[in-house]
Amino acid sequence: IMSVSLGSPVVMDFKRRGGVTEDAAATSEGATHQGDPTHTRAHTHIHTPSLPHTHAKSVVLPSRSGLVLKGAARYVWHHGIANRKNDLVNGESATRGRRVSITLRS
């Protein structure tokens, strides 16, 4: 999955799927980057270290950022953007504005 996020920054939530192993996801996708759903790219590279025992994570998608989900990030973690008016960013409430996403799935 490849996506470009334009407009307002937004938080994407990830929850671990039950019954799917990271090894199985990596094998099906041929991935080398396992276990971290938060591997994103914007103007700079943003990377959050993997937390293998965590069942939920949230990642801020800045305006004009790109996102690639493959391997474990795509198949071991459910991903989505919750329908809400505010996000918690760096400990502060941020009101969402207009956002456009261009997403390609294979």
C-alpha cells in the first residue's frame, strides 16, 4: 500500500491482528522490515522503533507525507484513521482540518 497525505496532519492507528505471525507476513510479502508499522517518509525520514509486545500504536502523518505499508506493517497490523475531530499529538490536542489522501493498493 502506498499513500500520499495532503492537507491537515492526521494520526493513523495500528492494532495488531490476532493469529498472524510476522514471519508469515514477511514470507508472503518478501519484506525485510518486520514488525514496525510506523516506517513512514515525509520530507525527512521518520522512524519509530519497533515495540514487539505492543498491541496498539499511533503515528502522526504530517502534511505532504508519504506512507508505504508492506510485510508485517500491512499484514500483521490493522491500520486506519479514526473518525474524530481532534488528535493527540506530542501530548497536545490538535484539531483536524481538511485532508486528502491518494492511496494505491496492489
